[in-house]
Amino acid sequence: MKLSSAAVLLLLLLRLADSAPPPFSCDASDPKTKTFGFCKANLPIDERVHDLITRLTIDEKISQLVNSAPAIPRLGISAYEWWSEALHGVSGYGLGVSFNGTITGATSFPQVILSASTFDSNLWYRIGQAIGKEARAMYNQGQVKGMAFWAPNVNIFRDPRWGRGHETPGEDPLVAGKYAVAFVRGIQGDNYNNDKVEGQENNNGILQASACCKHFTAYDLDNWKGVSRLGFDAKVTKQDLADTYQPPFKSCIQDGRASGIMCAYNRVNGVPNCADYDLLTKTARGEWGFQGYIVSDCNAVAVIHDVHKYAKLPEDAVADVLKAGMDVDCGSYLSNYSKSALEQKKMLESDIDRALHNLFSVQMRLGFFNGNPNTQPFGKIGPDQACTQEHQQLALEAAHNGIVLLKNSNNRLPLSKTSSLAVIGPNANNAYVLLGNYEGRPCKSVEVFRAIQSYAPNASYEGGCKDVNCAVADVASAVRTAKEADDVVLVMGLNYSLETEDHDRVDLVLPGQQEGLIRAVAAASKKPVVLVLICGGPVDVSFAKDDPKIGSILWAGYPGEAGGIALADILYGQHNPGGKLPVTWYPKDFIKVPMTDMRMRPDPSSGYPGRTYRFYNGPKVFEFGYGLSYTTFSYEFMPSTPNTIHLNQLTPTSQTTNETNSLSVSKIGANNCEKLKFSTHVGVKNTGNMTARHPVLLFVRHERTTNITGRPLKQLVGFESVSLNAGKSGEIEFVLNPCEHLSTANEDGDMVIEEGYRYLVVEDKEYSINLVL
């Protein structure tokens, strides 16, 4: 969903009005509402929804099938806007949110890719909580027209060129799934305790806000060399769907209990996602138990007819999506063509009623049909709950713990506060670039250079380039500035005009003359320079990695409103960086691989290298999970971890597949899978001289011999953050389920457990476990 600059400006002009009362239906001061069953909050939601739908005319029903649902005055039903955004803070994108009122800003957390590099699910939950609370505060002030927010984006960051990859938690399906669960339960107001889901929902299903996991499914190409997401047909194997593309959405639904899903523009194996009955109804609702609404990406219904040519007539497109299980159109196609589709008998009125049932159910869970919001569970959340000190400190914590130290030769960092400093680069004096796309109006905004001045008040600044495109570099001025300082920090990278929605990159290098500028400044400086990269996707900075005149490299993603402060704290040792990369950084030659090739697994016969750390075994600039610290750590597996697991004690041998000597997870059954759970304990010691917090990543790899084609090289199965003072030790428990963590997808998309050894891996330590069938 993308708005043009003109459209954004128009929206802002339309919002130059003071806050109004929040929209709601079933106003108790309206006598007629007392007779409506759908206004009786003590009745079951299903009963209330049925009562409401039976009162609607066909035209009124159709009017509710679009994102900007109009009011129905005769029934006391207010207008409702479904399209609001909250990717990493309440956003002004969409049509539902205004910052022109009592609340003029919202906490802008780091872009998702940087929060993901903390590998801290409790942090993700707290970010979701804060966003949900600020959204509800804005609604209570009349600045939000509906409490559905189209976040999180949990697609897999499959290709490093993808313009929207930084909106996601990265390339690993486990991380994406756990992020989805934590964020969704936070924003919706549900329980979540240290990565453990507690119960189903708070308050009998009442929602603080409604989360929407997007874009379902296999969506990770926007606009690459003339190939547009609008017409792209993603060819995806059953194996890749099973263990890469679908797991984040399954987790979002089953464990996160999201109340919304967005179906994507693209086709998958010939069928548009929004018209795919098997995907929306059989899989999401049937297999995974989804209870909520399904929305199209904006104008995705029109695309089915206009671009994909999948539907012969507009009425066919409308019928296809409603019968597939979609509920609401971000666009106007359903309002324009649903009635004629009924008249042409392409669908039934019951197809519309089914969609309305899902839509009104979510609105009722949000309290929209319960009368005045001030009397409801979230009605007392006021304007003092937006941009609180607690939330701003949380944004700083996320940036602190997400920033990744990629290089630190001879302990170049942290810097000395007594040395003179030069700051060079187009991203050093630009606070807006720190926010990331789908941003809102931040509570505050601090440039990197201004934040650094709190430690080095006499620091000098030189842009070096007019902007990140760096078509022309002022090398002479930059070199002159660098020569006059003891220390030099270069703040370079990308911005979201280069990697954004509807715009994929075509290369993996720094734009324009940036590399030449960096090399020249590094060569002229008195001491090795520090390179800070502000960017979402990976960049091939092999030249900097290998150059002894570049002493340190920091990746800061798009670190949010507190990003400048976080970077300054890290540069001067006030905070010890501990983030780890949630994506593989590929060499620049990776662009030879077509972005349109959706295969995860390598194909040696054609030279196709595969994708992500799980399957790609080619050269890397930096690996998934890589990240340094100002201190050092050692690890060991504790002896309490079992070294043999006997699956044959729970399952008959007849269920073993002889050809592959493996066991189907579905045949083991959920109860037996629970019985197979075991714990592994990992000891961690801070062997350096500085307090540090960092995530411990637990991988599993198979023994080299296997009968399953396309198994991962290794697979992340757990992660946990630990904070240790210098010289101190701690112990982390990982609870593993063999059905989930030690299984492999076969070519039919079935999860199976193979007989033989697995190796648990943490950094340079391994522990072997033998699985006996």
C-alpha cells in the first residue's frame, strides 16, 4: 500500500481540524439503539452480529465491504476506517490516523529489521504494547477512525534487494514467527510472558487494537527491473511453502491470535492470493483456526481482473475473493461490482454475510458497538499515555540493543571523549532518515551529529555528499575536515527512496561516490576511521571490512527517533552493542541471481546458489547472526542435555517411511510431540571487562548424510538474550520440541523427522543428539 507524495499532502490538508469525539456505534443517548440486539454488550458476539446483519439492506451490506465503511444512520452505526498503519509506531500513512489534535506525535521505534536484531521477543512484545496503548489514546481523543492497524509485516526477507525487507524481522522463519506472536499480543492487549503465550485473550477476546499480519503469502518482490508485485506469479515449491513462507503466518494466527490478515497482490503458482480458497479458508481458517477478518492489499481485488487477467469480468473478481474467504477490500471494487455480481448470480448474498460476520465481530471485540468508549476497558487511556518517558526510553533500549558492531579492529571503539572529532556523511545530519518508512510523527527527533555533540561539543561536520545518492562527492572538503581531527566517524548508507515500497534495488553497493569518499577520508585520517551504515537491507562493504584504515563498522538500520542518541552512546562506550544480523549480507555479485526466482534451495546443476543462511553456501560479507561486542563471551553445553531421543517408544514402527527412514510429524500427533520436549542448558560467561547484553542463538544442523532432498545447512531453533557483568556467568534454558525443531520439510511439504544425529550449535560449541526411530 503506497501513497504518492501528492496524496500524502492532500491527506494532511484534509486533517487540519481539531480532535473530534471518537467514532462509535450504539450510543445510549439514542433511544432507538436500546431495542437493537446488536447493541446489547451482554449477548454473545455471534448473536449480536447475526442480529445486525439481518437488519441491513443489500446496499448497506455492500457498503461495509470496503476499507472506508460509511455510517448507517438509521441504525446508529458510525463510519469506520479499516486502513491504519502501525509498523513501528502509530503512523500517518493510511486513512485512519490524524496527528492534528491533542496528540501531536507518537513514539517512533526502530524500523522492524533493527528491532529484530535484538533477538529479544520480550522487547518486541513491549513495543507492541506501547504502540497499542498510544493508538487507543489517539482513538479516545477522536484522532483515529478505526482501531484496526495493518501490521506486522512478517514476510521473509528472501532477497537482499527487496525494497521492503527492512519492514520485516529478517530472513529466518522462526524469528519472523516469534516476532509476529510477540508484537501481535502486545498491540492487541493480550498476555505474553517471556516468550510463553498465556491463555487465549484477555477480557474475553476484547481487543486494545486489532493487528493484521501481512502480506499473505510469498510476497517479497515489489518492482524489480520492470517486474511488478501487481502482476508477479511467484512459483513456490511445497517444500519452501512448508518451512519458509508459511510458518510466520501460522505462528501469527495460532500463537499470536491475530485478528486480521492481509492477502498479497501477487499470485502463487498461478492463483492470486486474495482469490485462493485453499490459502484463505482451508489453510488459515480451517487448519490454523484463524478467527478474524481478511483484507486485500490496496486495490488487489482490481488487480485480479485488470493486471493478472485471472478474472474475465470485474464481477468475477469480486465473486472470486468473497468465495475464497476475503472479507474487506482496500479499494472500491467490492462496492462497485458486488451488486452486479449478485444479479449475475456469480455469488450468493450469504457470501457477503459471511464477510460481514468477520468484520463486525472484530469491531465488536474492539468495543465499537458498545457505546461510549470512555466507559469501556480501554476508555481511560488518555493523551498522557502517548510519548511517555517510558515509551521513549523503550525506543532507546531497542535502538541500543539492535545496533550491530560488524568490525572493531584493535578495539578502535569506543572513542575517547578527549580526542577531537570529525563527523562526515550525508546521513549524519538528517533526523528523518533515522525513522524508516511507514513512519509517524515522532515524539522527538535528533540527528546523529547533534547527539554526538553531547559527547564531543566541538566536533566538526562535513556532508561530503549532498545526499545519499552521492552523485558528486566533495572529497577535498571531507579530506580537509578529516585531517584536522583525531577521530573520524563517517555516517553513510541508504535511505528509503532507494529501498522502499514499489522500489527494489538493482545492486548491493553503496550508491554513487560514497565508496570513493570513504576510501579517501580513511586514507587521509590520522587513525583508522569508524564507518556507520544507516540502511535497512544488506550492502556489500567488503572494501571497508578489509581496509585496515577503517577500524570499525556499525550497522544501525533505521534506528527510530532515539537512533541518534543510541549511536552516540555506543560510539563513546556509554552502551555496549550486542545486536546480531537478522539477514545474510551477500557479495555484490549476488545480483546475478534473478530476484524472481523464489526457490530457497540451491540447484548445483544450474549454479543456483540458494537463499538465506539456511540454504545458501556461497561467499558472504557477513553471516546471519553475526555481531560483535566490546567484550567477549564463552559458551558451553551443560551435561543435563540428553544425547539420545527414542521416538520409537511413542510411535509404532509401521509409521516409519522406509525410503527415507523418517517419521511424519503429523502421524506422531500433537500430544506425543509434547511428550518429546526436552531442555538443553547453555552456560554463558562474560570473559571481557565490560558489562554486556547480547542474544545467544541456538542452531541445529543435521549429520551430513540424509535421504531428504533440500534439507537446511543449519536452522535456528531458539534465541535468548542475557545480560552479564564482566567476569560473570549465566545459564540459559532452551526447550526444544523434536517435532518442531528437529524436523525437516520433504518435497511434498510434509514435516518429517529423520533418524540419525543432530548437532546443537552455539557459536563454536556443538552438542550431538541421536534420534532413534
